[in-house]
Amino acid sequence: MKIAVIGQSLFGQEVYKELRMDGHIIVGVFTIPDKEGKADPLAKEAEKNGVPVFKFPRWRVKGQAIPEVVDLYKSIGAELNVLPYCSQFIPMEVIDNPKYGSIIYHPSLLPRHRGASAINWTLINGDKKGGFTVFWADDGLDTGPILLQKECVIQPNDTVNTLYNRFLFPMGVKGMVEAVRLIAKGEALRIQQPQEGATYEGIQKKDNAKINWNQSAETLHNWIRGHDKVPGAWADINGQKITFYASTLLDNGSSPRGQLLEIPGSCRPGIVTKEGLVLFGNDGKALLVRSLQFEDGKMIPAGQYFCLGSNAAVELTEDEKKFAEEIRAVWKSILTNVSQIEDLTDFFKSGAASMDVVRLVEEVKLRTSSFQLQNEDIYMNTTFQNFIQMCVRKLRGENDDQDLIVDYVEKDINNMIVKIPHQLFINGEFIDAEGGKTYTSMNPTDGTALCDVSLAQKSDVDKAVAAAKEAFEDGEWGKMNPRDRGRLIYKLADLMEEHQEELATIETIDSGAVYTLALKTHVGMSIQTFRYFAGWCDKIQGSTIPINQARPNRNLTFTKKEPIGVCAIIIPWNYPLMMLAWKTAACLAAGNTVVLKPAQVTPLTALKFAELSARAGIPKGVVNILPGSGAVVGQHLSDHPDVRKLGFTGSTEIGKHIMKSCAVSNVKKVSLELGGKSPLIIFSDCDIDKAVRMGISSVFFNKGENCIAAGRIFVEDSIHDQFVKRVVEEVEKMKIGDPLDRSTDHGPQNHKTHLEKLLEYCQIANMEGATLVYGGKQVQRPGFFFEPTVFTDVQDHMYIAKEESFGPIMIISKFRRMWMMS
């Protein structure tokens, strides 16, 4: 199809690129003129491809189409106009000219929020659902027939940027391409927009973004986030116009400690805390604002409101001066209209826009891997001098905000960019293992490498235990008020919830868990676990005990429960994050510190958890994560004299060894959760449909990698054959495939060694005379896939009757009910 793309921005650029990749011919691009010598991204991309580009300042004069402009447009012979994002008014002579008309992208669920500030008003109104519409252009304002719509859930703390970047941009690009495909196939819908529910809101500008404080906390939060970043919600404080950014709702806990800040019109003063500025609605509930901007453009962390000017400038070394000059050249390449970059040159007052912020972040990243720059850092350091000072402090590790430096491995997967830490996490920092040793973490879906992970050595264990011991005995954690500890754990749960899709994606590509199960169970139950134990922090109590009543009795006997100290945790690979949560949440709630060894084959969600724990404010040394082998890391933790308790989930054989090591070393406390072989007994008077469902779920849930799986099923002989037949019919319907596919029932086994053990397990069963009814072999596709398997005629003496498979193998034995007569 011959297409004219009319619009601008990175969004327009991506739609243009995807349409070309889809085989369409872009006969012309119509975009805005260059600004200060810089072409729009859509124009740059099209010019690079040799596509005709037209940069009309306007299409109409006094409401009438400019004939020369219309003629130029008609000369390209477009069959369809695609308007991804367009700030210009396009005349109907252009809109109606192509054979198939014109389609437009709009970032709301029409007919709601017509107008140019649709995303803002979606948040300002507190909508629970958002999305976008692709519609056929007509002569009204966003009133044309609907071609397609896609919706998403609005998260409680979404901003315009997060909603746009998470859904409206990536899914919007796909939606525009899908719409064009439907038109090309002759399958495009034209659904008239209903009048009911239609709204129109005007463009939000700075003048009408002032905050009315006489509203609930949620309404204030929605107003602030709906204006974040443009135009910015503001209020007068101490004679200055202050703009508020990065708002989040707070729970209804006790009032935070900090310095009071009078806010005219508010029902009570704000509180400047370490985390930011706490504000209150007229309902008594609270919200937190993390960033403030002054009239001169300077942006600061809200928690530093009373600390302005307290930081002295650092003197640069020769190497740092060279770095500063490199960055000065970067600024010059971005701010092409500025003749010279002075120390007081302001990035935004010199014409920089949001896409220039992204470029600056990437340019700095190319020149140093010593720290991670965020967009906020630029907004808070707008002059060149302040920007360099901030960068140098980060280079020296003197960051006032204690930003975490993470060397991510990034994966573009599951419709998101997943950022995966891959180093050891010790004392609040991601560091390489001793000697720089690493190993490769594999994706069980296709057997390819995910990333190289640091491989902990004995010396790394010593460092982690020492950090945990110091954090417990001398650090902030051991002295913290239990209620404050609970707030931090709850904040960690909130962060996990904000990153739940990312955590579930990492869990899926690292362990092979089906994504929908990972999201609901692996991650969802982990979040619930941390929230549950957060509530226990201030409820751990002792008791008084009555003693002998002999006279005189002036004795008092009581127990007091205290944290034990450094806890070592060794977890398996079947539920990597949930096993971490079950053990770690309880340890932290009780006031202990943790050194955790994830399974060597599934370390990645544990490392992501470490990052989130640091961002939640968990003090350094409280959480330490050591990917590595059981023989080195697990053994040294068992032997270490400063470890006071060890928790282990895994095989019985290893559990025995750990218990012995813990006893010999320092008689440390031990908690073991070892293998099992749980039976499921099905009688002839059962509900057969329910029995089949229960039998299948009890064996094949999470690919059979389940410690409470039904290791053996006993079925009464009179219904045995019927049960087996029904099970096989259901198993045959299971979809085996990519665990990221939402329709997949059965993903890959966790790792290659486990797959080989399952194959060996089935060979032994066949040799001993068990009847293989279904499966028993590897699926012929890349990765570690094993078919759901059903054995019957299993006798008590057989290996498979006694040993746990820990895989998707149903083991069925028949029995005859014996009646006893009295």
C-alpha cells in the first residue's frame, strides 16, 4: 500500500519504520520544519531512507487550505494517510484525498478525553483504565469512526511518562501497524463513536495547573501526576512558584518525621522527609512528592528543600577535567544554536527538549560505565556546571542520593525492556566475584545464553557474612524501630509490585515458568508474603511466666524474643523468587540480616530483588545475594562461624549434609524443607470430573517442579481405566511451548541436567515393568521441554513408586477397597 505519513516525533518515526518493515511503500513524509537547525526524528529517518520529506510550516491560512501545499501533497499519489502524532491542522482536502482515507492515533479510549491533553486528563480524572484509539479522520475533533482500540490498567502511581512508555508508545506503534494491515486486507472496522460518555478537555497550560489544596489526597495525587512533566502542577510556597513532580500515594500509617513546611491553602503543613515532601489532603490521607522545581528551572529532590546551597563544589582532577570537556562537546552537539557552552549555560533554556534528555543520558553512558544516569539527574542539574558537579560526584561514589550503580544486562522481550543485574550483591553494592569469575545463565526455552553471572567464591562469602554481621550488630537495621522496619519491608513489596511484570518475565526466561503462572504465583505470592511479614515487625512479643508460689515471691520470669543475627538462606530452582520471599521476609521482619544463595541455574530474580531492596531503602549489608555453587557457597555458609541460622530447601541428601556441617561448625540452628512423595487417593464414589482436574493439577502444576506434587496417585480399581483414559485426553490438549505465550500450558523444564534425569527416570520405570500410557520423552524443539507423562501399573517395589521425579510424571497405582465387617 502507498502511504503518506503525516506527523512528527519519535513515535511517528517508529510507526514509519514499522510500516516500511511491513512491506508498505512510504511515498512521502509530511512533518514540521526544523527547529533551531535540528530536524524532527521522523524527518531524519525518512531522509536517511531517501523518502521525499515535506516540511510545511502550515497547511492552512485563515481556515482555508493552501493550494500549493495541497497540490504538492496530491502529487505523491498516496492511497492512505497515516497520522501517528501530528500537531498541525490538516485540511479535509488532504484527509479525504486518498483511496482509503486517513487514520489517526489518539492516546485515550474515545469518545472519552477528546482533545490534545488526553493522557493528562486520563490521570487527572483518576481513570482506572486507559489506552489508545486508532480512528478514521473526519471534520470533527477526534470524532471519527473507531477502527481499533487497545486498553490497559492505570497503575495507582502512573505518570504521563510511565503510562506512555509502558503502553501507549510501544503498543500504539503496534496498533497503528495492525490498523494498516486490516485496511489492506479489507477488514478494517468503522464503528461510530457513541455520544454517551464523550468528553472534551482543553490543553493544560501552566496557568491553569495551580493546585487547589482543598481536596482529597488521591485527587491531589491525580492532579500532580496528570501534569507531570508538562505543564507541571504548582503552588505558591514562601513567595515562590514551586512545581511538584513524582507523586505517590502513601498508606495511612503514622505521621512521618521531618521538618514542617507551611503550604498556603493546605489543611496542614507539609513534612520534608528524607524520602521527599509529604503532603496532606482534606481527608487526612497523605501523598509523597519526590521532586520540586523552582521558577528559575532548577529541580531538586524534595527531601533537600531545606538544604539548598549546602553542598560545596568539588575540585576536579585532571582526568575529571578531560571528562568535563568531553561532556561539554556533547552539550554543544545537542545545543547547536548555542555558540559556546559556558558553565552557566542552561540545558533547557537553550532549547533542549525531552528527546534531548534521552540523548544526553545515552551519550554519557557511552563515555563511562561507572554510574547510571537517570533523566531526573538532568532535570535537577540544568546548568552545565551543576551537571558536571553531579557527574563527578557519581564518578567518585559521593552521590548524595546514594544512587545504586547497576551494570544491567538489558533484554527487549515480552513487550518491555527488562533490566537484569548480574553481579554479586554485597553490602549494598553490585560487585564482581573474586577473580572476576563468572558462569553463564541459560534460557531453558531455547537453550541460549541469557547472560554471564558472577560466580561467588569463599572470599565473597566471607565479605557478605561480615557485611551482614556488621549491619546487624553495629548498623542501622539492628537499632531500627520495628515499625520503621515494617514500613521499609512494605515499601519493598510496593516496589516489587511496580516491577511485577519485569520480575515475572525474568522468572520465566530464567526458570521456564509459564509467564501467567509466574505473574500470579511466583511473583504475586512473593509480594503478598513481604506485605504479610511487614505487618509482623511490631507484633513480635515475649510473655511472662508464672513460677513457684513459695513465699516470699519477688521473682519475675519472662521471655523476650530477639533476632538471632546473620541468617544464611539456600533456595532451590523451582520457585526462585517465592522461595526467596518465604524465607527472607520472615528473617527481615524479625530484625535479622540475610546472606542468600539462589540456585545456580536461577539467580536472576534474586539479583533483581537485591536491586529493589536497595531502592526501597533497606540499609547496606542487610540483604546479600551470592550466586554460586552449592559445593563452594553453600558449604562455606554451612561452615561459617558467624552464621547463626541456616534455612535450606532442596534434596534430602544435601539436607543431611548441611545439618551435619551446621552441627560440627558452631551448632547453628537449621530449618530444612526436603523432598517428598505425597500420595493422592481417589475412590470410586468420587466426582470423576473433579478427580481428573485435581489429579492433573497436583502433578503437572509448574511443570511438576513442585515439592507438594502428588508423587503417586492411587485409584480404586473399578474406575482406574476410566480415570487413566480421561487424564490422557486432558493431557493431550495441553499446549507445550514458549512460556511467554499467554496460551501456553506447559513450559520447559528448568535446566538440561533435570531434563536428563527425567529421561533416566522414565527408562528405569520401563525397565521395571511400569506401563507408559503417554509421553516419556523430550519434545523435539529447542530448549529443555519434556512431555507430560503418565505411567500406570506401578507396584510398590518400583523405583518410581518410591523416588520423587520432581517433574511432570504422573504415577498411577490401582487398589481394591477392603471392607471390614463388624
